[in-house]
Amino acid sequence: DAAGGGLAVSVRVAPDLAARLQPGATLFVFARAAEGPRMPVAIARLPARPDPVQVRLDDSSAMTPDLRLSTQARVVVGARISRSGNATPQAGDFEGESMPTAPAGQVEVLIQRVRE
């Protein structure tokens, strides 16, 4: 695993939401501590698309050097599609998240709800 461990993340969009994707939308995939601050410990930004996406999150995708994926006991992996491209969650964004998991290995995230 590169850069101190990592997660292979598979992101799928529920069919009803995939049909509603807008051109130019942005997909954010992130891991945050299962217990603790909500600030992501790893994040990736990609163009949103309706078909499944594979992303690798590891210490090289940390937002700050002091808060890294490899130092977490358990993480929650989330995925959010933003129409505006803004990293801050907004009403109307599509989202999904995993159950708490170890910060290494594989995890699947299904984007299946609309943020209110």
C-alpha cells in the first residue's frame, strides 16, 4: 500500500440518481475518522459520472500532514456529488457512505440519497 496504507474505494450511483446527474458535476470521495473530527483525513475530487468509479485513498490524499488516513483506527468513507463543484455539502447534493471500516483494504460506497 502506497504512502502508509490505503483504501481501494468503489463508488456506485443508484440508478435513479445516475439518471439525474448533470454535466459538470463533481464527485468527492473522502475518508474521515469514525469517531472524532468530521474533517476528512483523505479526499479525492473527480468528474462525476453514472458508471462505477474506482478511487484509491491513502496518506498522499491527506488534507493536512497532521491528519492522515494511516493514523486512524477506523474510518467512514463517503462520496458526494456536487452540482456546484463546491467541497462544502449543499442541499441537493447526492451522497452515500460506508459503515466504519479499517483504514486499509477495500470498501464500497453507494450514492443513494439526496442531501436536504
